[in-house]
Amino acid sequence: MTILSRDTLTEVFRNPDNFDMISATKETFPLDQLLPYSDDKPEFHARTAREQVSGKLDINIGIVQKYLIKGIENSIGDCNEPKVVYNAWNLINYIIALPIANVLVGEEAASHEDLVKALGDLAFDLGPLLVIPPILFFIHKKLHEFVLTIPFKFGWSPVSRHRDIVVNRLRPVVEKRLKERKELGDNYKPYNDLLDYYMSRPNFDNTKPNNLHFHVDNLFSISFAAINTTSRAAVDALYDMAGRPEVLNELYEEALAFDKECNGSVTLADVQNMVKLDSLVKESLRHAGNIINLGHHMISKSYTFSNGFTIPEGRKISLYSDDMLKAKENFGDDAEEFKPFRFVNAKSPATKVDRSYIVFGGGRHACPGRFFAINETKLFLHKVILNYKISTKSGKIEDKIFIGPLTSPSQSGLVFENRVKNN
């Protein structure tokens, strides 16, 4: 394995004909073995996320807002007396999963709590596979994948029970929609969800055994990435705010101004214009703390970097991403510090990928769902900030938990207390 620092790692993104991210990701996270019914390529899932999820956020922002509010009310609720929540990622994961489920399969199917829970739990059940330290790569490039997939060979699967729940809940919805299509013909009005998109594909055939399983596994590819990425961004930002009361107060003033202007129902443009909140989210992502990630394979005969360093074909590459994200030449002499409003006047939103801000990767494989993830994160935080005073139980800024070169959110207590309006 070769680890690249900031002097060379951007060349990996600029040269996709030499460096392949998809094959490297399959080694560290064998999604094709976890979702055996799906044979669609990663390029299809990326295009689907970009066009059908992120691309329709302006249409679905009302749905996202409606179910974020519902999730917050159900999961956090009334905090007239301060409520302490430990391991907040579990709680926030469900809140984030609720609107995503409605966007993916529609309100009828997502009205079933077990379906929403299955999608949310899937993200948590698969998540640990992402943080297994890849130390076995130093022995042999295939050893990590071999050890990781041993349980699958003996029939264990963290997916099957979630698949059964989702298939059972979607089947009657699919049959209802097929009946509507047949009866209404050209007058059929498509639903603005991913399920309807899958049903419109040429390979959708509900008469074939396991055809629905095929599309549910496709759905899982999207839901896992969407829920895992968004809930992680949301909980990290929440802890970062909670340990800094002066920051929370300033964000509340911004949130209150937007709330008054739009009478409680924000548009996508409103969310995008919350510049202080956007800056906080971007700075929180910059400080996610993952030291080494974004693996690639060297697929050409050899490659010589601009500094003269040459690597051979077949070499596994990992990127020292934290080195780039904390570089003084990119973010100033205070690059190591957490400055929540660092980007307020930078005209560089959290969704923008550039050579120094690589939390979403770069080049042709930059995360296609980042627009949805960032804006749902901001909308969630906006609603929480408006309704609650949030603090850490310790009264301190809480550190993340390191798992090898990667991190996980703090499990320390977060305190929620009803906010007295205009105070």
C-alpha cells in the first residue's frame, strides 16, 4: 500500500484512467457481496443519486422538511425539562432516515415504521465494515477482503432481514401503482420518488421471481450512502455546536431571521442561503478527523507523479486526506483550529469540491449525493436550533472516537432543552 499526502493526492483525482476508486472500494467494502440481487454498476447508482435524489431536492424539499419536523418531534420531543441523549448518532440516524425513506419509496410505503427503521438500521449495520482498519493490506492486497467476507461465505448477512421487511412493505405499493398505470394509461401521474423511477426502467418486471429484490438491493445502495453520510454529518455538526454556546447563539439569530421571513416553511433557496450554518457544516466536515481514506487502485502500467515518485501497476493507494484538509497553504495559519465561520465570506459552500476540500472525494467520482446530504443536514440543524438549546453534558467540546485511522462521533451526553422563543 502507498499512502499519498497533499503534494500528490490531487493527481489521483485528475487521472481516473490511472487510478480506480471503484475496485478499491469493493475490496474494503464488498457491497456487491452484501447486495447479491443487484448487478447494476456503481456508475448507475451514482447517476441515480445525482439525478433522482440530489437533482429532485427542490421538488422534494417540502417532504424533507415535513418529515424532519415529525422525526424531531417524535425522537427528541418536548424538553421542558432538560433531556440528556447519549450516543446521539443512533437517535439522529432515525430522524435523518425518515425523510430519506419518504423521498426514496414515497409516503405510503414510508408510513410503516419498520420500513424506515430497516433503512436506518441498515446504514448502522453496514457502517462498522467501513471502519475496519485496513492493516491487512500491508501483508497482502487481497487479505483484507478475504477476512472481511469470511462470514458471508457461511451464510451470515446483515442485509437479509432488512430486505425482507422492505420487500414486504413495497410489494402492495408496487402492485397498486402497476394497477394505476394500467387503468390510467397516459393519464398516470408519476410519483416523485425513487421507487417510481425503478418501476419505469425496462428491467422492471414484477412477474419475475426476485425482480423486486433486485430493485430493493439497488435501493439499499442509495439509502445506505444517503443515510450514513447525512446522519454522520448531522451528528458531528451537532456536537461541534453544542460545545460552543457562543456559536449556537449566533446560529440561532440567523435561523430566527429565516424563520420569520418564510413563516416557518423554508425553501431550498433559503437553506442554501444560510451562510453561517453552511460554514459551520463545512468546517465540521473538514474536521471529521479521518486520517486515511478514499482508497484507489493503480490500474495503468505505472504512474510518475509530478514530484518524480513512481508507483507500479496493481498498487493500492490510500490518501492522507487530513493532511490536505489541515494544510496551512489552503486554509491559513490557523488551519488546525476549528473556526465555525471560516467560510462565511469565502463564497465556497459546503457542497463545493475543490483541490483542497476533499471530504467528498474529487474528480469524476466526487460524491453525487452531497447536495442532498448537505442540505438535509442544514435543514435538520436549522429546525433543531430553532427549538432547542443544545449543550454537552460535560460543558466541554467533545472529541471524536478514533478507530484506527478513521473516526466515529462522540458518545458523550448531549443536553436538549426547550428554547424560549425570542430568547
